[in-house]
Amino acid sequence: MDLFNSAINLVLSFWVTVFSWAPPVVGLSAMAALVGVGMLWVFGKTSNQQAMKAVKRKVHAALLELRVFADEPAVSWRAQKALFAANFRYMGLALRPALVMAAPVALLLIHMEGFYGRAPLEVGHEAVVTMAVKGPLSAELRAPAGVSVETPPVRIPDAGEISWRIRPVAAGRAVVQFTVQGAPVSKTIASGAGERFAPGRSVRSLLEAIWNPDEKRIPSDAVQWIEVRYPESRMEVFGIDWNWLVWFLLVSMVAALVLKKRFGVVV
């Protein structure tokens, strides 16, 4: 799993580097358009296009019938039943391509969160790093010169958590070192406007590594996860403050709809 996650993160890092000359929304929009085209191609290859064309003709016929025979209740009722039946048939036909695309698109979005969803810590601003441990709440934190540890460990026995307040004093990536039951555990801290990748929660569990793919799994059995509370990253487009995921989905859908005729795909 670590190798798989690292490979995807490497590709995304390359993509971000290619568009480093522009605001983040430019690279995000290009990625969204590319994914939209990819989903359109997969939809065309995995769906029954002939059946979908037939269903759409039935939908158009039912809508026309509703408009022409609006004053005839019996005909309108029959058209409404045909319209509902056609819509359910269409959803059934669209289910297979949706299932094919769901897993790869979800994995991509999970990995993109570290690049577009979280903003690196501001230099000089405090943050909290929290570790969940098994057994006795005992751990030490050592930080390099670029990060200052502001408080001693604060333990929450009921939750099995230990927290420290830290403050980055220099921009860049710094690796803080924990010692838990004599074993070393590390965590990357990203700070400064020049950083684009803010690694989220580090985990021990193989299953949780699917949802938290930013760093390698924690090697110590005594540690469940380590997390730094990064601020949310927002981007302004057309004077509106957007969440990156909303903008990504919007651009990908627009790209697919604009190019569907060129690809000859019925959606």
C-alpha cells in the first residue's frame, strides 16, 4: 500500500510542479478537465449506448406528449408513467459505468486532498500535533530548527491521545521525531506559502492507509495515528471562494458535457 500511495503522490507532485508557475486553480482545472474527458471515454466504453439512445428517445417522446396533450388527463397520466419508467431504465443503464469509475476517481480525490484541500502552516503561527497511542501515554517529541515545540505533552487518557503545540519558524518541510516506547516515529510538517503538499494524518492500519495516503504507514505498533491540524485551503474564482472539490467536480462535468458530441457518447 505504501508503494501504491507513493506512486500516485509522485505523479500528482509532478503535475503540481508543471503548473507551479500559475495559481493552484489552473493546475486543478486542467486536472479536472482531463478527468472529465477520461470519465466520458470510460462511460462510452462501458455503457450500452444503443439502449441509452432508445431510452432518451422515449424520454423526449413522453415530454412532448405531456406538452401536447396537457388537457387530456388520461394521456398525460400515461406519458408520466412512461417518463418515470424511462428515467429508471436510464439510471439502471448508467449504473455499470458509474461503478467502474467510482473506485479510481475516489482514490484520485483522496490523494488530491493533500495538494489542494489543506494549506501548509503559516510561519510563526501555532498549530497542534496529536498522536493516538496504545497502552501507557508516554512519548517524546523532538523538532528540528525550523519548528519550535511550544508546550510539553498534553495527555488525554480517555481518548488515548497526546498533543503538543508547535510553531513553524521557517518555511519548508521539516520532519519532527517522536520516541514512543523507545521506538522512533516521524511526521512531516509543511509550512510556508511556497509549499503545496500538506500531508494529513499518518496511520498504522493498512485499511486506514487507503483514506490517509499522504505518508508511509507508522512502523510502531504502539502508535495508531499522528495528525497535524492544517488550515483548509480555499481558492477564489470569479470573485467566489471555492472549495477545491466543488470546483473540480464542476469543471470535470462541464468538460464531459461539452465534449460528449465530439466523442459520440450519449450521457
